[in-house]
Amino acid sequence: MSERWTLLIHGGAGSMRRGVFPAAEDIHCRTGLRRALDAGAAILAEGGDALDAVEAAVRVLEDDPGFNAGRGSVFTHEGVNELDAAVMRGSDRAAGAVTGVTRTRNPVSLARAVMERSPHVLLGGGGADRFSSEAGLEQVDPVWFRTEERWRQLEELKARGDKAFDVDMKYGTVGAVAVDRRGHVAAATSTGGLTAKRWGRIGDSPLIGAGTYADDRAAAVSATGAGEYFIRVGAAHEICARVRLTGEALQSASDAVTAEIAELGGKGGVIAVAPDGSAAWSFTTAGMFRGRISAGEDPVVAIYGDE
Ligand code: ASP
């Protein structure tokens, strides 16, 4: 087993700018990111699995009301929280995902249960909620997910009219990617989606290949941003395919795919890590909540584009 491991996390891409983004939120988010890095790093440093590490990191961010995943998720148009999550393991490309779940405290762990304890990859809505309670995952009253700030954002968006779309994704989705000491990669993503989403809208986060992908032959990727565009580009798989088929460097592949999405009109970002330990983040928004930690290196936590 090698001594090397790396974990990257994100807490959403958006319009955060230095000096404009509120100082209290800046501090809160950095603290949350650091706690998530610590949770994943503790597992990787002991020789644990990349999948365990990304799940642990994402669970911390799901429980943190400052991020749009688990507690603190945005509301649908009807005023409920419908949560999406996915996990993928690079060694055998096993994957699990859920969409529109309403009662599971940590949707990332439900996605993992779908992968490990069902014959399926993606479960949705009431069926996913039933699978969750049958599988014994922690169930919560939906009020657990509610924060007053998210409710205010829903009312503000609805007041702006029916065509309003949540383009300010500053409290986005969360995700993690890791390579463990055996050289295996894994990815996880979790989100409440977009404020005022309706008609059962599903974003890229729980779609394997769009917002989440992991393949030991290439990399592990987790995305955040305007999900519709990430779906159309097959973003996470596209980055892995470029690396695997052309030998392109991970940073270059990540930059190319986020640029391609921007050309189509969508903004956002990705985090990525490869079995050889190379790592990348790339975003076309002003900022992205993000963090990185590797064996023997100081952790890095950043928000704005200039850091
Ligand atoms: N990608 C997420 C979605 O479309 C949102 C985000 O990353 O902020 O649901």
C-alpha cells in the first residue's frame, strides 16, 4: 500500500466574490469545508477506502445547514425538499443514486445503499424513500432539512415570477472525490437541486456520467453548476473519457469540459482526482467552495476565483 492519498471536496460553484460575499458566511463555509476534509482524511490516512472517505466528507456537508444538500437544501416550487445524491466506485464502476428523496437524513448514504444493497443504480421519489426506510437508513421529519434562509430564497424567487431561475448558485451542491492508498478512486455528489424546481426536475448530480463519475482507468469527478448543461455534455464521464482515451492531463480535460459547458451557456465547476494522485478543480463561475488535502500536505480551503 502506498503512502499517498488525496481528497478534494466542493460545496458548490456560484457568484461569490471577495469583499461582496458576507464575511460571516465566508467563515462558516470555510469551517464546514475543513471539517469535511478532516472527516475524509482520517479514513484515507489509515489506509481506508476512497468510497468511505467521500461518503464521510459529504455526510458532514449534508448535515451543515450552510450548504445545499441534506439539511439546508433549497425548496421546490411547492415548498418541499427533494434531495438527489450519487456515489461511484472506480475499481469496478459500481454506482448508486437517488433522486427526489424526502426523508433520509444523509442521501449520500442512501445512494451507497442503492449501490450495495439493491440490483439497481438509480431510484426515485416515493420508491426511493421506501427503500431507504426498509434498508434501515436514518429517517427524519422533513422539517429537519428546512432553514429560514432557504425559505426566504424560495419566496424571493417566486415573487420575481414564473420564469425566474436560480442562477445564483452560491450555496450549491456538495461533492467529494478521492484516491486512496491502494490507488482506487471514488466520487460522491449530493444536492437539494435548484430553488423552486418543479415538475420533478432532476439535475446532473444523481445522474451517473453527468454530475458524478469514477473509473480507476481515468479519474473520479464530481460536478456543480447549471445541471441541465452538465447533463447535455455528460460532463463527468466526458472528463474521464478524455483522460482515458487521449491521455490528456486531468486539469486540461477538466478545463476543456467546463469551457465547453460555458460555450453552451451553462456555468459551474468540477473537482477531479486520478489514481496517479493528480488532481484538478476547474470552474467558470466567480467562485467555488472547495478544499483539498493530500498525505503529508497542509489542507487547502478556498472560495474565490483568485485563491
Ligand atoms: N448541479 C446542481 C443541480 O443542477 C445544482 C448545483 O450544483 O448548484 O441540481
